[in-house]
Amino acid sequence: MTFRSLVAAVALCVFAFAGAQQKAPAPSSDWQKEFNLQSRTLLNKGRNEYFVLEPGFRLELQGGDTKLHITVLDETRKVDGVETRVVEEREWKNGELYEVSRNYFAIDEQTKDVFYFGEEVSFYEKGKVTKNDGSWLAGEKGNKAGLAMPGSPKPRMRYFQEQAPGVAMDRAEIVSLTETCKTPAGTFQRCLKVRETSALNRESEYKYYAPGIGLVRDEDMRLVKYGFTTN
């Protein structure tokens, strides 16, 4: 092998190694897992800048053939020793009910961090429940609560939202706090952009949250209506 060929081969190996390093998922140790919940005062009602946890508040998003309603219910449930607030998500595809999930949240009285204690999921087909994949509760089978939305988000923060090994291990990385989002419900400034991934696969998606409102864009779905409702 000539010297020039040797240099080219070494360069090719370095390039390939760098590419592999770039594509490899970040180790779990890079993501915050511990939140010291035992020392916090957790409430089942409240809000921070990007998450409203108050009964009657609803977000309605739509995109293509999909419609999503997220409603904070006037209902609580004790999960892992914490009285959590129930938030219901209803999703329709092509006009038919596709998924209903009951999600459990609590908010720190001082920091306004919102924590996620699990969900009970039902998938529907022709009006009947077909499976309950993705269901988990903190305090069961080694599951732990995750951070749904920090009270003081900063770019490059990385944390686990769900900690149910083998079932749900969603993570969030804050990308930006200065996004502008145009939706049918209005144009929102200073939006929080989050990249969500999972420790269980290589899928990723982006979500956007507007101050005082919450989720305004989830991939192709955008906010069409928001506010308090009695329905």
C-alpha cells in the first residue's frame, strides 16, 4: 500500500467512526432520571408557563385525518402515594375514535415542575377496545415518575418523561425557547421547542408549547382551539 493510499484509508475510517458516533443514541446517563420527589410538595392543580393543570382546560389539535383533544378533568387519582390530576387525551382518525388515555400529573408547589406518574391507554377499533399497549403507573413493576415539563426550562435540558422499563421510556430535550408557531388558533411567539425520543427505539418527534397555553403543535397536528370548557 502506498503512503497516499494509507492516508486515504485512515481518513475513511475516521470519517466512518465519526458518522457512527453522530448517529448513535445518547447514553441513558446523559438524561436526568432522578427528581427527588420525596422532598417536594406536589399538588394536583396549578400551572407553569407551558403547562396548564387546571380542571376544565382543553386543547384541541388537528392535522390531516387526525384530531386530538386534551382535557384536564375535574378528577384526581392517587398514584405512588401522590394525589395526581387526571388529564384525558382522545384521538380520532378518519372520524373514528382511535385512542383514549388517562394521564396522571402533579406539579411542584415551589418550582412549578410538572411530573408524569403514568397513563392508562385504550386503543379502539370500530368502537371497541382492542388493546392497552403503553399503559404504566409509577410505583408498579419498578416504574418511576418522569418530568413532563420543567418550571424553568432552559435549552439543552434533557430528562426522562416516562420511566417504565420495557414499556415507555420517553425522553425530552429542550431545543429552543424562541420559536414562532402559526396555527389555526393563532400565531404564538416565544414557543418552547422540544425534541422527544425514546430509550426503546430510534424514533423522534418535535413538539411546540406556547406560553400560557401549552401544546400548540405536535408534528403535523396544530392547535385549532383552546380554553376552559364545561363539557
